[in-house]
Amino acid sequence: MLDVPEIRVRVVRDVPVVPDRRYVLYWMIAHRRLTWNHSLQQAVSWCRRLGLPLVIFEPLRCDYAWASDRLHWFFIQGMQDQERVLRTSSVVYYPYLEPYVGASKGLLTALAQDAAVVVTDDYPCIFVPQMIQAASGQVGCRLEAVDSNGVLPLRLAEKTFARAVDFRRFMHRSIGAQLAEAPVAEPLKQLPALPTSSRKPTILSPDVLQRWPAARVEDLQPSDLARFPLDHSVAPVSTVGGSTAGQQRMSEFLARKLPQYEAQRRNVDQVGTSQMSPYLRYGHVSAHEIVTKVLQQSRWTPDKINLKKISSNQGFWGLGEAAESFLDELITWRELGFNMSSRESNYDQYESLPSWARKTLHQHASDPRPATYELEQFERAETHDEIWNAAQRQLVNDGVIHNYLRMLWGKKILHWSKSPEAALEIMIHLNNKYAIDGRDPNSYSGIFWVLGRYDRAWGPEREVFGQIRYMTSDSTAKKINLKQYLRRYSRAAL
């Protein structure tokens, strides 16, 4: 079945489909993959109903916030995967890399003139919602935004959840039905057979291709990024982007690391986490696929669900401790952030913090700090704390911070900034500039958790933190063996 659940389809421009046009246009902007993708599935469904070919238009602007060689190259590696898969198919793949700011203006409008319907990705973060809304006035046909962000549809929840336990309870009550409505694994296999004359490259307007040439993504190398107006000081990382690399990493995690996930997730020397967050953030891999494969590997059946554990992060699924912990991170904690960003327009603003957190931070805003650093000092890892400096160097060099150290990283920025508002600005800037999983609802959840979101008041009350959860480097060093980590990310080593 190709029918996408109605709750996942948001009609942005509600006008009739124009069936006598040349193609169905999938404007791929967030769910950048060819498998397990409700958006692509919806586009293929329209192709079947209308008997039209499919055009996949995947653009990449150059003026998004924090645009850099690092982020751009991760996007481009995903586009290279798409091109390799689609070059021998009936699908017209049209990748476009904006060569200068504003170069793509008018391109979507031009493509939509020959489209019976435009399908795009509903993603509730950064500039994407505003871009989709603006597009509603630029296309002359039906425009649908489809949610393939997570296992739960964004619109399923009717409120914003303030606590993980409440969202977990809601998710556990809903999960069975949502697993049954997973996207088709390979929707392109369902495309209708069409006459040769309807296939590529003839269906795209020559005028469009002349004015906006398709990018030859297969030929691009990191050195080619020099010709784009990007921040070239933030270099690409060794982690390879794209669906192929994401699938490989997922398979390796499920085969080798999942059984030890709970025991090894805090090990900074032998990474025990899935390392899937960049691939989820760029849409290269689907959360639905990961969940499905975890359950299949565990030979799970719905009768194993324990409704007595409906609020618990252990025991609900009837699986082992490691699988239960991983699913809780992947679904509860990840999609909790999507719940916030899809419902609250100020999800990335200080004012979105719970009132108790703002109150206690305000009461302690003038407390003396043990040290105060400016953004540039934080960015260059020039604090007095070798553990914090190592975490910052890992972020700058590798585009990630070990999960546990990321919490400490944020807490100390709060401790050493002139105000909680300044600390928030610094965390957002550093994370979004360097992290390959940044600029995402999940990463905003982590940043705001530092300041009290999804948490509770803690005692005893402390200077600067007030009732915000407190962390120290000394306590972290007692919990985690950091000797190798500190050597690897020392200033001398890098």
C-alpha cells in the first residue's frame, strides 16, 4: 500500500491537482533519502494516480545560517548517493547547488509550472517552515508537505510535552498503530511504467536547465567547495555523509554495538553509541527503519509489550536492557524535541524555558562566576579546564562531542558565561557551527536541557545555577576514564 496516513500530509496550497502537466515534483529539502520516506512515497503515489513521471528536485542554498564547507559537504555526499542510485532509473534527479546567494530565486516557481502537484518535506526547525510557507505563494499548483521525521507523526500530539515521562507515556500508547503505518521501504519500485517519451531528460524545460544548470555532484570533491560563498574555516570531517554511509553505520551498530549499548554508551574511548544522529538530522536514514530493524533483530512481536511499564524507559518493549535504552533515546528523547519545535515557534529562544528555570537563573544571574569567558575563548578551547577544552576540540575537529561530555560542555558554558542568555547564545552558535548533527530539534533539546528544559528543580541551590542541575569536571572524571580521550584531544595532539 502506498497511501500515506492523512495525519502526515499537510496541504500548504490547497488547489486542485493539474493532471495534464508533465510530471510530479518532489522538492526534497529535509528527508534526503530514497528509502523509508513518507514524502517520496506520497510523490510516487501521485505518479501512480496520474500516470506521470517523477522529478526529484534536491536543492542546496548557500546562505543558510552557519553555512560552511563541513555542512555543505555532508549534504553533497548525500546528493552523490542519490545520483548514483537514480542515474539508471526512470526518475529525473535534479540536484542544484546555489553558486551565489539568491541564484536559485525563481527556480521552484519555474519547475512547478510543469508540475501536476508538488510534494515536499515537513520539517519543523531552522528556516524550513518559513521557506515552505513562502513557497505556497510561488507555486501555481497543489503543494503538500509530508512529515517523515519520526515514528510518531508531528500532529499526533495535541499538546507540548514538558517532561520526557509524559511524552514517553503518550508515545507508548500510540506506538503500535504507528509501527503499522511505517513508510514503504523502497517506494521507487512502485513507480508506474511509462512510455520512453515521458522519461528523462526531455521532461525538464531546457530554459530551466540553461538558467539553473544541474550540479554534477558525482564529480565534486571537497576542494570544489572553495568556489561557493561558505565559511571555509570549518572544514569537512572524516565522518562520511549520505545514505550509504548511514546504512553501513546502522548495520555495524546493530550487529556489534547494540548488545553492549547500555554498558558502553558512556565509554569515551570505544564509542558505544549508535553515532546515527548526523544521518537522522540530514534525513539520510529513517528513524522508522532503525526501529524496525532493532525489533526484527530482537525477534520482537507486539504481544511482548508490557502496558504496566507504559511510563518506564525499561520493560515496555519486552526486550533486553540495551535495546530498551536505545529505543528510548531514539524515540522518546529525539521525538520529544520534534514535539516542541513543531508546536512552539520560540523553541530556540530563552523565553521557551520553563518558568521555574527562568526564575532561578534570574535570581542567580548576578552571582560571581569562578571564571568568565567570551565566545572567542570558548571557541578556541582557551578555558582553565582540560576536560572542557578537549570536548570543544572534539567538536571543532570531528563535528561531534561524546554524548555525556556534551552535557558537561553545556553546563560549564552556563557556569562561565556572564549571563544565562549569553550562555544560550554561545551554545547555539558553537553547536550549530561545528556539529554535524546541529540545527535540529534534537540538538536544541540538548542545549536547552542544560538550562532546565525537560528537567526539574534540583537541590541544594548553588551559585550561578540556582536549582538547575549541576555538573562538574571533577565528578565527570570520577565516572569516566578520560586519560586516552584527553591525550587524543589535547592541543599538542591536534
